[in-house]
Amino acid sequence: MNKKLEELLYDALLPEEEPDPKLNRQIFEKRFKEASAMRQYQIKKMAAAVAVCVLAVGSITAYAAYHFLTPSQIAAEVADNHALAKAFESEDAVLVNETQTSGNYEITLLGLVSGSDLALCVDGDEAEGLKDSRTYAAVAVKRTDGMIKQEERKCVSPLLNGVEWMVANNGTMDVGLHWFEKEGVIYELLECDNLEMFAGRGVQVGVVDEFCDETEAFFLDKQTGAYKKKADYTGTNALFDLPLDKAKADEQAADAYIEKLKNPPEDEPDEEETGGDADYEKYVSDFQAAEDEAAFLKETAILKSSEVLKADKGGMVEFGNDEGVSGTVDVSEFEQGVPTSGAITGGTLEDTEIHMFTVNANGTVTYEVYAPKVK
């Protein structure tokens, strides 16, 4: 009897309508790059106002029903245009809803869709060079033991069966990863070159804590060509088979794509590489050769800005300024109390910036930006 009553309570608490995903939408921050060359975007969200209904019936426990956003709703949160959200509602979209548990995380592959003219909201310079036909996969991550934190977002990667990860990865396949947190769930939207051409050989999606963890979390089965989880790996690792339509496979295009990954064309040298700014090159060379970076900057540069940041549990710090320069740096190996360079940006002496990071005793990180003194 009690079980029946609990089931009725559970059904009674299911929301009849999902909130409009546009309600709390904000323009996401300018993109930043990790050393992986994978484009990652965080969508900044405002907390939604939620009405909570509590039922008390004797000693019966009230259930809080748990629902994920749909892939279409996730796309609406992330993209400025409506094309991707509509594509996730079309017949071409594939709803998966497969959940795997890894450690304290439940990771759900919600669905995927491929097509053209579905580009997310990116700057013109960033969009230049992207292939028009892309694949998008929506993933939800939640903790099994409490509320998830923003920095617990995961690295989602396409894995081509029969192709080593060092050849086909987030850096080489022009992967973008967009994410935001909403009501205790981190939603991630993977975008990459169209994967349908590989339907004949098979494609998987791997989920790990950080880029490059794939080499430790998975191995390529030489007999089947498929990736498998390493049994002794202790970090996050989830592995999903993508249900791609084999009728859309294009073996010739797939082979050509893989061959290009294995033998990428050489980039043409730009102006800086051909000696376009000798003063810039000399300054950077002298800075990198200095035994004391902080002393060198004190003599040759001016301090433009300073702020205190926090590192995530892996030692990664996100930084940025009002001029559009942003990035992520690993400070886990930096000596405490010693200012250390994390990045040098610019192409001429006039626009060069030296990004310095000092790990403090309390765990925070002082981030300073210096500019060379220009005569």
C-alpha cells in the first residue's frame, strides 16, 4: 500500500511543462583555448526561480522528480540561431538517453544530430575555416552524491574506431565543447566535423575529466577496432557507441579524412615567422632566457592589471581581460610564491602581453598582465 502511494506522489510531482530555456539565457563569454587546441565555451547562466511544492503525508517521503533538458532545449540555451534546436527535434536527430556511472558521476548521452547550417554562435574569425557540415552530441553530467560544481565539467571526445587517439582527437577534429550548469546538472554540447561518414567503421564518444586523459582511460582493441575502458583506471571514464546511420557512411571520404589527419598540410609561414617584427622576437627571446622572469619584467615592462583567481581541483586557472585575450593555464607545478609566466600573447612589441601567475599560500592565484615598455 505504501509503495503504491509513493508511486502516486512521484507522478504528482512530475512537472507538466518544461520552463522556457530562453528565460535565463545570456550571451556566453568569449571563447578560450586550452593547450589541447580544443575550443571550449562556458555558458554563463542566471539561477532560475523555481517553485517548490512539498507534500507531507504521515511518514511518507515526498519525491523530487528529476528531469534533464532535452537536446533541443540545450541547443536553444547555447546557440543564437534556432536551426540547431529545430534539428534536434527533426526526424534526422537520434535520441539515445543512455546513462553510465563512473565514480561519483552519472553521465548521460542524450542525443545527437548532424547537418549543415547548424553553426553555433561564434565570432566571425572563429567560424572561418570550420566545415559547414557538423555533428552535435548533447551530454548531461550529474553527481550521485550531491550538487555538481561548475569546474566539474568533463571532456567529451569523438573516438574513431580503428584510429589511434593521437591521430583523431579534439584538437585535430576541430572540436568545440559548450557547457553550462542548470539545477544541479552540467550540460555539454559537443560539436565536431560530421561523423556520419565514419558510420561504416563506427564512432564512439568518450567522457573523461580532462583532455589527454583519453590515453589513460581507454585503449584501442586491435581485433575489433573499437575503444574499450581500461579496467584499472580510477578517473572518470564513460564510453558510448554512436548509433549512426550506416546508409550515410562514405568510406572514401572517411579514408581521405583520416589520411589528412595523419599527414596534415604544412601551414604557410605568417609575417611573424618570416621576421616581420624583430623587436618583438628579441624581447620574447630575452624574456624566455631570463633567469628571473619577475626581475626582467620589473626592468623592461609595465604592469597593466592584477587580480586574484581561483584554480580548480586539477590546478587549472581560467584567465582573461577586456581586450578579448583569454585562456586556461595549469599552475599545479608552479612554485608557490614565485611569479611564473603562463602565456605570451601578441605578434608585435606594441601588442605583446606577458601573463604571469603566482600561486599563493592560501591556494589562490595572483594573475598579472605586463606589457613591454615601448620606446
